Amino acid sequence: MTADNIIAEVLKGDAFAVKIISEAAYFRGQGLAILLHLMNPESIIFSGKGSVMGKIWLTPIQRAMNEHCIPHLTTYAQLAVSNLGNDAQLLGGVTTVIESLYKLSPQANIAEPV
């Protein structure tokens, strides 16, 4: 069974698929707890396949982070789901290229070639 098939089954409400995804999300939350301790980000945004499963993932991820992280860190780190879907990585790459080609001018608020 591929990841896309599991996602489809979860969206249909299959109990076994939901259990698998919930367990995987909990383990992801444990990893994110480590990330919070190391980097202390303001927000964690799920995109790509993560945005499709976002609403289902958020509860077990938050539970794992609450159990395995210093409470102060989980209070200020926001979990969010991107609305860009599978295009998020592509748009991020394009944005990186555009930012490297153009330097933003804070005075004029326009892009100037580098």
C-alpha cells in the first residue's frame, strides 16, 4: 500500500489507516519536540503531503510535543498547515531563485537586479 493509498483510506475514514497515520504523526511529534529544543522555531508549517493530512496529524503531533518537550517551548511554537498543497516546495524553490536574482530595496519597496 502506497502513501497515497493510505491517505485516501484515511480520508474515507478507514479505522486501521487512521490508526497508522496517528501513530506516525505521534512519532513525528517526538522528532519535532527535539527540533523545538534545538532550534526553538516560532512556527512549524506542514506542506506537500503533510498539508493533505494536516488536520488528522495535528492532534497526535501536538500530544507528542506536549509530552516530550519543555512546556514553555510548546506554548510559543505554532503548528500550521500550508494551503499551498503539493506546490509549496516548488514555490519555495522559485522564491529562493528570485530572491537570489533580485535585491529588494527597502526604501523604494521595489525589486532591483543584483
